[in-house]
Amino acid sequence: MPRASEIKKNSAIEFEGRVYFVKDIERSVPQGRAGGSLYRMRLYDVVTNIKKDETFKDGDMLNLADLTRRTASFSYADGEEYVFMDTEDYTQYMLSKEAIAEELLFVTEETQGIMVVLIKDAPVALALPPTVDFEIVDTAPSVKGGSATARTKPATMVTGLVIQVPEYISTGDRIKVNVEERRFMGRATAE
């Protein structure tokens, strides 16, 4: 049983008889407290997707829920449902657009390394790879002589994600994006 201070973002915990997915964690150290950090966690019920904010002391013991992660690829969208197919046994997993709205900014049919997170064989979330390659669909024209350390400009990816890129990057270029930080990492290498 881990302490609250050991819980990471995207973990699943059992709390008050329900299973919650930890979407965000804020650590604070209130003044005047004898060495105790507080962890405010944004929890989402894996069944109802209802949001709940809870605060835990760093020493509070929490139960991790039993998670299974299956490698999958994006198949298609059916209205508000998104279908992902297991790459090993071809099982199809349906996730609602609302449950995975943030992750969808990084998902295309070419995205490799997607994991469907299952709790008791029911799909509840997506786990993304650390980096994703994208083609830029819209950005200001590149500046001749722009260097890697020069100013940046906004660039829009095919999914609607907008990040800052160096001035020398053009529309149509393939780039590598850090998923966690939503940050440009460089040009994507041709495979």
C-alpha cells in the first residue's frame, strides 16, 4: 500500500469503496505545519466519470486498484465513442470522447504505443507514449535563417493540438512532440 506521496498521475486508486483514476496532483506545504505536505488529487470515478477533488496527507495510505494495460491502436470514431483495437488479440475497446478528451489531442491512426487501461476488463482510459510524431497542418511561413534557439511561433497539428515551434519549422514538416509537457522536441526522423 503506497502512501499518498508515492501516488503518480494516471494511477488508479480504491477510495471509499470506489475506483478512481488520478488525473492531476498538486503538492502543497502549508506554513506552520510540522513537516506535512498535502496532496490535492483530482479523481475521476472510472464507472461514472464524475470528478472529485480530495486532499491527502503525505502519510495517508492508499490502495492501488488492479489495472491492466493492453497495447492498442486507434480504429475509428463512432459518434461520441472512440474504438481502439488490441494489437495482440484484436479485442475492440470503446471509450467515450468525454473520458479521453485530453488524450485525443495526441491520437491519430498512425500513433504507436497507445495503451488502453482496463479495470476488471472494462476500458477506462488511455495511456499515451512519452512522445508522438505529428505533421504540422498550419503555421506561419518559416523564416529563412531562423535558428534552433530563435523565437517560436504557434503550430497546429492534425488533431487540433497547438504547440510552440521554432521559426524554421514549416507547414507539412513532421515533428516530435513531448506528450506530458506538450512541447516541441525536434523534427521527426523518417522511418
